[in-house]
Amino acid sequence: MSDSESTPSRDGGPRGSRPGRRMPPPEDEITLMELIVTLSRGRGLIVLSVVGIGLLGVLYSVATPSRYTAESKVIREAGEGGGGPSLPSGIGGIAGGLGIDIGGGGSVGLSPASYPEIATSREVRLAVARDTFYFPSLGRRTTFVDYVNRPPGTLDQILSYTVYLPWTVKGALGSLIGSGQGKRSAGTDSTGTLIYPTEEEEKAISALGEMVSASVSESGALEGGSGLMTVSASSGNPGLSARLNERFIEHLRTRVRELQTEKTRRNLRFVEKRFGEVKQELDAAENRLVQFLERNKGVLAAGSKPQLESRRERLRREVGFKEQLYSQMQKQVTQTRLQLQKEQPVVTVAEKPAPPAEPSAPNRTLNVVLSLFLGGLFGVGATFFRSAIQSQEDDGEAQEQIQEVQKAWKPSGIAEGVREELGIENDPDGSLTQR
């Protein structure tokens, strides 16, 4: 080979080749023009895929019920006591005289950071589920528990045995398996307080868990460890969503107050009980003194009985001591009640929930656009797949491979594959034998 033949020319080809002429592409290389031609030949399939899947997206958007979300902004603030309910300091001075062993104050570990979890807790959801709301679909007011457990309508029954058939079968099997355990009713203690909810209430609690959420905005942080919290409630009616949001905030206040002041309220009950006992002791001491003075009025006036005078002074000292204890206990009860009010956590509504004007879900425009996009992708993929199959049909070896794949996935081919895995062979007479 000469130097002129081996040295490449300026256009990238070997010297001696015609200038401006490129080398032909390899046979396995797909050019852009071939891609365009393939897509052009499958234009009908692409259009049908876009239209078909797009129609499915439109039907899904129309059939899906609208959801309205009502939001509210809540300012989370801890009580003045910082979460540490305790008795006033002065009560320790009379604890020994009254036989009171109260112990030191402590914190229940509740902070504004835990408000979102409390807002969606089972206790709050159960309280909301027992509230009464107006349901436009029913045209009347009823509890949320009764609404969730209402008999299914005609449309619901049709959907249960068509679109939701797998879930209907699953629920029926679950009821059949659990039928031997019996239906659980609400348990109560000796005071009549509910210990756990009924099955109907459990269903309502689960439904509310999917309808209500609470989140904290990092940008809304305030001083003192407090901050803004967003409470969202979703339902099929804008007015119902706003009402659910309001009730969740109200029961959040109640629940936080119970948790934050539990120890102080318990101590207050104890002090009030002891205060009542001291009052009874004071009344008894005063009655003894009055009775003693009435029985010995004439003798004490004469002044001739030192023992009676000593007894009178002792009864007076007892009454004075009881009066002092009574006055101190009365003061401590008042101080403890004031302390309880100071420790009340504050849940202030910065933005009240209002019935939303527009539905929050589903996003019908986005659903249609996504369905059209998926239809286009499916059409393009199906076009290239069909083109690849057609190109292989001209190759004899490829044709045999296609036939082998088709045969393998027929019912008889699948059964044969299972027998091969199990080591079972067919005898000439048609019987099966183990290897």
C-alpha cells in the first residue's frame, strides 16, 4: 500500500477517494431518516393510542368526585408555665401541718412541636367523629360515625361489584374470617367512661385520618418555640370541609389543655379535697367550743374552776389553729386555680377555615395531559415494536425464534414447562412418570 493510499485526506477518508463522498453507514446503524419513516408508517397506531388513552383519562377525570380542601392557620403557643404544671411555692410551708406529700412539679413533655401529631391523634379524631354535621348528600344532620356506616346506595353497590370488585371480595373474605370473633361493642369502666371505640367508630376514625392533616411551616416560626401550623380538611363538600376543620381545632384545644394541665388539675383536686377536710375539722372544733361554753357558762363566769378555764383555752387554741389552716388552704386553692389558668396552652386561629371556592382534586387538566402523553409514548413504543417484528419476519432464524416464543406461552407450553421443572416426563403411552 502506498503512502498516498494510507494517508487520510482532509475530509476524513483515505487519499485517493473521491472528495466530498462519505462512507456508507454500517448495516446495524439506524439513521434518523429511518426513525422518521418508521414513525410515519405507524402514524395511525400513534393517533389511535393517543385518542384511546386520552379518552380513558377524560372518563377517569369525569368519574372521579371532586374534593374540596379547607385550610386554616393556627398559632401554637405553650402555657406560661412552660409545660411544667406545679403547685404554688407557698403550699410547701403548710404541707407538714396538713400531712400533704405533694412532691415537686414536673413537665409532661408537651411542646408546640407535638401539636400536629395531637391534632391528628386517635383521641381527637374520635371526638370529631362523634360530632354532628350537615351532610348535603343525605340532606340532614347526623354524626360522622353514622354517615360513614350508612347503608350503601344504588351507585355504590354498582361500583362495588364492578370497579371495586377486588376490594369487595377482600372485605367479604375478611368479614367471613372474623365472623367467629363476634362484633366488638364499646367497652366501659365502672364510671361509664368509654375504654375503646366500637367498630363503627374505628371505621370513622380511619376515614378521618385520610381527610385531615396538619403540618408546620418552617418559614412561619415565631419566638418562644411557637410557630404556625396548617390544618387541612378535605371532603366532597366545601361547607363540610370547613366545618370539619373547625371541629378539629376545637378538639385540639381541648386535648392540648388536658395534656398540658393534667398534673396541675390532679393537684388542684387533691388540695380542694384537703381544703374540704380542713373546713370540716374547723366546724367540728368550733362546735366543741360552743357546746363547752354553753354547758359551763355559769361556772366560767364565777371563775372558780381553773380546770374548766384551761379546757376552754385549749379549745380556743384548737379553733385558732384550724382557722389558720383553713385560711392558708383557701389561699392555696385560689393560687392553684390561678396557676392552672396561667398554664393553659393557647391555640389561636390566625386564619379561619372558609369553604373553598374551587375543588383541590382531581386536577382534570393535568390528568388529561398526562393521559395524552402516555398515549403518545405507548403509540410510539408499539410502532417500533411492530416494526421490529415485521423486520424479523424476513429472517428465517428469527421467525423460528418468534414461533418458539409463541408456542412456549400457550397453555400447553406453560404446562410442559412446569412438568420439566418438576422432573415429570411423558411416556409414549401418554402417562406421566417421575424422573
